[in-house]
Amino acid sequence: MYGSIAICSGRASTGLCRSVCRILGIEPEPVEFHQFSNGNMMVNFPGGTVREKDVFIIQSGERSILGDKTDAYRAVSGDILEMLQMISALKDSAGRLTAVTPYFPYARSDKKDKPRIAITSKMMFDLIAAVGTHRVLAMTLHCPQSQGFSNIPVDQLHAYTVFINRILSMGLEKLAFIAPDSGSILDNDFLALHAAKGIRDAGGVPDITTGYVKKVRVDDSEKPLVRTVEGVDDLSDRVVIMSDDEILSGRSLILCAETARAKGAKDIYAFVTHAILSGDAVRCIEESPITRLHITDTVEFDVEAAQKVNGGPLSKIETLSVAHIFAEAIKRIHQGRSLSSLYL
């Protein structure tokens, strides 16, 4: 058995860290970051000892890149190095170290689909293990199989419960769960299944259909082509629910929404775990047929920066917190209990 829980975070996840600590009734460990004139960085822990404690270091491997994304890689790479330095600084004292990566670094780089490229998510797992980490806790990996890249235990959480609770709170029965691409079919079908169960448990009669948008990518330009909605011909009078693991430029979700609206969809709600929202994605969402985009706080969303991109207040983007899921997972890991029931 390890000592008490200690939690700290890098600068990419301070908000989520504070929320998790508030739920658990503890204070985050103080961390100092010093930037030298040559670009090097030093991490220091000026607080009390963490010797033999069960330490959880929270740091997402991505940020919302609102507006100019020219130097986005600098911020992301700096956050990754920040996390690795924090782990390395604590490894000689902590009883156990868990890297909590709400958005796992380079999660999309999970395959070798052209010659002479790196499978960077594998490299990230190797680096995290190499600096002394004992286990990884993440949420909604882009490819669940990438857990197999790791030589240390990996726990993957999901935002399903948060999404389903919000869907059920709408009090609707006639729904269509439309996956924005073939890769998100299973997640959307999962949400449809449990939404139907929730409606029945509440005494309702669910009228739910499912389908997916057939999307084609011809290059790496983030500009997919949409062909058609498969499995659904008529969406008249139905509320459409779309779900995906992350939103970058927003084009896939918007094209899916436009296709659904053309087929008669009444309202269109999108649920996305990781909100990167690069470039002018926020403005595009606000101008799209999407009624509301629900995102989580795995990636911190800068409202002021988003309003500058949009040129005014936001009306369609809402953040749902997953801090309670991470807090419960941290508590159960510390106590040596199962995480299975957290999946839904």
C-alpha cells in the first residue's frame, strides 16, 4: 500500500487538476516552472515531501489552438517535455507515479500509413515509461488498440456517462445517432444503445435509428469529402446526435451536420471528448447547422481566445466537466479497486 494521494499538474491542465483536487478534498502540489534565456526549462517542486506517496501528474498532450496555429507544435512539445521533467523529478521519492494524460500526446499518430514516418504515440508511451512512470491514465484514445504500445499498465476512461446524462436530460425520444465517419460508428452505436435504455428506464418509448456519414480523405489537408449518410434515408422530425473522440478543424462534424440537415434533421447536437478547435473552427461551428457542440475539459478551452476568433460571444459551445470521472478513477487506483464500472 502506498502513502496518501498527491496530485500535481503541468500548465496545460491546471483547471482540470484544480477540479479533481476539489472533488477529492486535497490541495494540488505546488510546482514551479522556470524558463531560461536559451529556451531550456526547469521544473521544481517547492512544497512538502512526496516520499512514498501515490503521485498523479495531470498533463494533457494537446491544447486548444485557437486562431494562429503556426507555433502550435512548440506549445504541445513543451507540454510533453514539461510532463516528462515532472515525472523524472519525482521518481526518486514517490512510491508510485501515474501519468494522467486526459488527451494522450500524439494520439493520432498511431499507425505507419506511409513510408518513413514515426508511430509517435508508441514513442510517447516509451518516453513516459523511460522516465520512471508506473502506469498511465488517459481518456478516449484515438485508437484504443494503441494501449498495446505501452509496456506499463494503461487505463482508458470515457466520457460516455457525461454525454448520455446530457442526452437524457433533453427529454427526447425520437433520435438519430449519426457517426461523422466510419471510425466513430461503434461509439455512436454505444451511445444509442444506452440512451435507449435510459429512455425506457424513465418510462419512455425510444424511437432511435443509427447511421454514419461516408467520408473520404484524399490527403492530409484536414478537408474531408462527404459522400452520403449510410443507413438513414429520412431524418425528418428527428433530433440528430453526433459523437467523436476529438474535433480539430471541425470540418467533419460540420459536413455531417449539413448532410443531416439536408435530410430533414430537426436539431443537431454534437458530443466530442477532446476539443482542439484549431484555426477558425470556433467561428465555423457558430455559423454551422449544429445546434450545440458539447465538449469536455480534457483539453482546456480558452473562452476569451475563442470569442476573439468568433468576433463575439459564443452561443453553441458548452463544456461538460469530466473531473469527477478522473477523481473517481484516481481514488480507485489508489485503493486498488476496479475501474470497470466507470466505463458506463
